[in-house]
Amino acid sequence: MSDLLAAVEATALAQHLKAARWTYPLVNAGHVAGIALLFGAVVPMDLRVLGLVRGPEPADTVAFLRPFAAAGLALAAGCGALLFLTQATDYAQNGWFRLKLALLAAALANAALHLRLESLSAARRRPAAATSLMLWPAVLLSGRMIGYS
């Protein structure tokens, strides 16, 4: 596995990201912007589903915000994958990174419930929204902690 990770770090793309003056900072900014877009859509969506804010029907709110959340996720994941290339070996051994990936998988599985929101009872919608409001900040926090470990 370490040979594969070392090979990933040795790719031309990873080397470019390490050496180019502007590419890595722009990719990093893209990762942050994606997180902001994702978080900025998920929080109001979940708060509406929980009934903690007023507005259109929860299903309408989710339908409106879902594309923004998906775009944010795609941007964050794409840029995050590029950031991973530059230090694949270190990230793979980092406990915070592994925790982030596990929490991300759980958050994505929970988000899959939102795809069937209309078919879920209110009793099942609320736990999914509450879980989302716990998981996404945990993903964010564990990701931030990578830089401090």
C-alpha cells in the first residue's frame, strides 16, 4: 500500500501541485469554497426539516437546496482528492484523516435518506436531519484537525 501511495505522490499532477506557485493555493481555496457551499446548503435544509426555521414545505426546501449541496460536495471532494495527491502517504497514516473519511461515509449514507425525503414519515425525516447536523460538522472538524496533527 505504501508503494501505491508513494507512486501517487510521484505523479506529474502531484508534483505540479507541490511546485506551482498558484495551483495548490487555488485548489485549497476550491476545497474550502466547496465545503462552504455544502455546509451553507445542508444546514438550512436540515433546520427546515427539523421544523426549527419557517419556510416552504421541507421537501420543497430540500429540492431547492440539494443541487447546491451536491455542487459543494463535488467541488470539495474533487479538490480534496487533488490535495490528497500531494501527501498521500502522510494522509493515509493520519488518524484525523481516516476519521474524516469514516464520518464522510456516514454523512453520505445519511444524505442518501434525503433522496427519499418525500417517502419518509416526519418521524424518520427528523432523525436523518439531526444526524446530518451532527455528522457534517464532525467531518469539518476532523478535516481541520488534520493540519494540527
